[in-house]
Amino acid sequence: MNAQLRNWDDLRVFLAVAREGSLSGAARNLGVNHSTVFRRIAGFEETLGVRLFERLPTGYALTVAGEETLGIVERIEADVTTLDRMVTGQDLRLSGTVRITATDMLAFWLLPGHLRRFRSEYPGIELEIIVGNEALNLSRRETDIALRIGNSPPETLVGRRVGTLEFAIYGAPDHCAAHPGADLAQQDWIGFDNAHAPLIRQFEKFLPGMRPAVRSNSVACAVRLAKAGLGLALLPCAIADLKPDLIRIADLPETFGLDLWLLTHEDLRHTARIRAVMDFLTPALDESLTATEKNPDA
């Protein structure tokens, strides 16, 4: 049993199932198949001699023993990740992998050109881009660097404010021609879900009570929906101003904007490969954000 418990992979699988509440969710999280998770959990329960989960029609729920095990395993996880960060933080090599997480709009439109230039300068550093709106946990090393939008980053992270992401209201030419001079409050709108809560809160101050005709968790999708003429959309100027099939309908107050942050965990800030990415992307992204402001007709 002691040899089996030394296998950290079993503990990771247990944590994934406990957090996701299902085998399929845990499998997606871990990047393995459903049957692998099933076998790992069954083997872990057999080793401990106790049932950790109740198999319910709605998913996997922790038993009392599972709840107690979860607390212990989470403390082990914290110790393992602390050790990992400490060791990685002392790595002075300009080689290895750096994981970057970013929302789709940043990953699709702002990062690619900069990362191509970065790779030409640092060929020994491999980049892994994780696209999504989920706030991946830097403390658990789910990612090394996070590009996050908002005016108050978590206090547990360190990094740099790259600049301010300015927004305006955009629509397709055909849609705007069909609704000339219409009150903004009476227009069809493309909105966002709670994954973009900072943006929703800001816009609510500008146009209270706006109810979108269609909603998405993706800014990239919102751009396509606006181009298709489904309604007006609140979009970042650094992206939408470059789209010839979108026109800027209205500007927003100068106070409307969201900061773009490049963040990492404090224990990783001195890792050479992570510092190289941070040092390169900070001025590069700032240049992207200010280019439209300097030349709004770009």
C-alpha cells in the first residue's frame, strides 16, 4: 500500500474527479481517456480499502471518507507544487517549456506575431498556449504565465500591467445601414456570459438594463456574430478596428477600459525562461494596444 500511495498520479486523478464531479470531466482535465480515470479511481479505492465516491446518476460525489481524503490530498498537492515552484524558480536555463494561458481574442489576434518573433530570439524555449476563459491556477502550476483582463489582479500573483484594452461599439455595415440613427438601447446586442464579468460590469454602467439577443463566452465568436449582422457588439478596439467588415458605431467614455496584465507566480518570477517571455511580451503587447490609439484608421 505504501508503494501505491507514493504514486502522485493516483492522487492527481482523485483530485480531478473530486473537483469535476465526473469521470468525463476529470478525463478532459487530465488529458486522458474515461477508462483510465475509472481504473485509477477503482485501484486507489482498493488500495485504501474504502469507497471514496458515491456513483450517482448525476456524477461522482465524495463519501465521508472521500471528504477526509480530499483534505489530506490537497495539503499534499500544495506541498508538491510549492516544491515544484521553488525548484523551477531557480532554473537559470533559457530552455524548456513555458505554458501561457490567454483568452481566445488575445491568443488568436494579439499573441501569434509576437510569439513568432520570440521564438526566433529564443529557439530553446518551447511555448504551450492554453486558450480559454477559465482562470487557470498558477499556484498549482496549471500554467506558468497568464494574460488576464481586469482592473484588480489576484494579490497572490506578480507581474506587469501591460496597458489598457480600450473598447468601442461595433457593427456590420449592412446591420448599421438597416438601423440608421437607432437608439442604442433599442438595438439588438451581442453579449457575453459571466466568463467576461469585468466587461459586463463596465458595460452595465454605460447602458443599464441591456439584454442581449445572443450571448457568447467567446470574444472571437462575438466578432464573427457582429460581422454576420446579428447585432452590435462591445469589442476591443485593438482587434475590431483592424476588421474591414466592422465599423465603429460609438465610442465609450474615457473611463471605460480594462487593464491587461501579464502575471506569474512569485516563486517563478526569477526562472530564466519565464522571465524571458515576460520581458519580451510586455513591450510587444503594449505596442499592439497603443497602435490603434495612435492610428485609429489602421
